Amino acid sequence: MHDAILIVAFGGPEKRDDVLPFLENVTRGRRIPRERLLEVAEHYYHFDGVSPHNAQVRDLIDALRSELDAHDVGLPIYWGNRNWHPMLADTMQEMKEAGVQNALGLVLAAYSSYSSCRQYQENVRDAQQQVGDVAASFDKIRVFYNHPRFIAASADRVRESLAKIDATKRDTAHIAFTAHSIPQSMADGCDYALQLQETCRLITESLDIDSSRWQLVYQSRSGRPQDPWLDPDICDHCRDVKVAGVDDLVIMPVGFLSDHIEVLFDLDDEAHEVCQEIGLNMVRASAVGTHPEFVAALRELIQERLDPQQEKRAIGQYGPSHDACPEGCCPLRA
């Protein structure tokens, strides 16, 4: 019997002095050149070192609390981050002191990969070891890339952005869906790219947008130049669609749940600058954030684990994802 909900997120700095320690946590154990770390730090300094990530998680928790209360789900909500305060180990200690024994875990990531699923579970296990034998168990909620309400929220964000384009040109606008690039070696061991492609297909199908008018592309690459990562890059894609005759572009960060620093810098700054240079009208769609349909999707995902009789909803060709990850899924391979 679950007695609490544990939301697990990436984390983000909330002042300039936090930036480098935060990025060192993010890249610990990875082959990220120091110069790349300093380069990414400048992205955060561009926003005075404050990532909106933590504030956005707080907003989401508030919205989810209201949604759960409205449906008589009274479990307390705890929150721990992988890379910055509130850190997972501190949250697990708080849960121990409150007597929590069995936590239902909600990782704020919609897709399956090492970075967005398995690594979070490893982080939880590390935190449990720090707390000791009485640490709460962690029962992770499935990934939700094809949940109908996640698709509805995402489609609404695209619809809102298309409405900002001149009505006479709206039917020819191109949609670029972006997600965080990962190493090709990591992508080969998981369904990350396949799930993203399916999400994009479901969104555009619901909006009656032809497959010729959209593409899944990537952003935020951080590895060594000689290592293959998922592509094309969003900035290259902007140039390509302009050459192909596109005048209006909607960019939707479908791989992200909130408009945090990577979305703001990579899309609102870098991609926007490229579009201005080449004369391409760009409209950036918001991430799902606290869209009511997305919050309702999270509530349904929680309820389906609390009540085994409740339907596990999913649309498209793949059905609902597994509750418990199979042994060896989403390996690091990088």
C-alpha cells in the first residue's frame, strides 16, 4: 500500500553561485570536456544563474495537489532532485522521519532512456542507501509519452502557436518538435527516439497536420564532437526548412515538460537568432507545464497504480508502457 508520492526531477540552480556545482553534479562520471561545462554555465549566467526549473516543479506540485484533492487522493507529495536542492537523499531522510514506507514514484520525464528513467532509479537507490534500511521503497510510475491527456495538452500547445501565424499561411507552417539529444550508443539501447516519434505523430494526427509538415529534431547536445549523437540539430533544421521554402515555423519542445534553461537558451535565444538571420518567422510553443490536461494525466497515472482495477490509458500503436522496468533495459552505453 502506497503512503506517499515522491516526485523526482532534474533540478536547477537558483542563484549564480549554484551554477558550476550544479553542472558538476549533472556531468559527474561523464566524459564532458571542462570547456563545454564552462560554455553551458554561460547559458545559466545569461539568466543571472537562475533556472526556472525548481519554480516550475513547485507550480506543478501545487496544481497536482489540487487535482488529487478534487479526486479524493490524499497521499502527501514529496519532491527530490537528481542534481540540486532539494536533493533526493535529503527528501528520503525527510520521508523516513515522517514514517513513509512505500512511495509511489513520479519521475518528471515522459520517455524511456538511461538518462530519463534508469539513471533516476539509480539515484533513488543511492539515496535509499544513504538513509539506511528504513528508507521508503520506490515504485515508479510508467512513462507516459502516449497517454491521451499528455497528447491533448501537447496538441493544445501547438494549436495555440499556430494561431499566432497569419491565417492565410497557417496551413503551410512547419512544426519542428525538439527533444534533448543523447549519444547514439545510448539511443540504440532504448526506445527514446521511437517514443518521441510516436508522440509527434499522435499530436499532429490529432491536429490533422500532414506528415510532410513536421519533423522530430534535437537540441542541447553536450558530448564530444567526435561522438555521434541523435540529430538533426534544431538550428540546422531551421536553415534546411528555409531553403526548402518554408516561411513560418513552430518549434515545440516535446521532449521537455517545462520551459527551463535549455528550452529558453537553445530555442528562444539560439534558434530564434538563426531564424531572424535567415528570415524565417518562428513561433515557439510552450512545453506542457501545468496544462490542465497534463496535470490530469499525472493524476490518472497515480490513480491507476493505487487501484489495479483502473484502466491504463494509452493511444497509438504501442499501448501502455510497463510498470516495472525489465532487467537490463535502457543501459548507459556511453
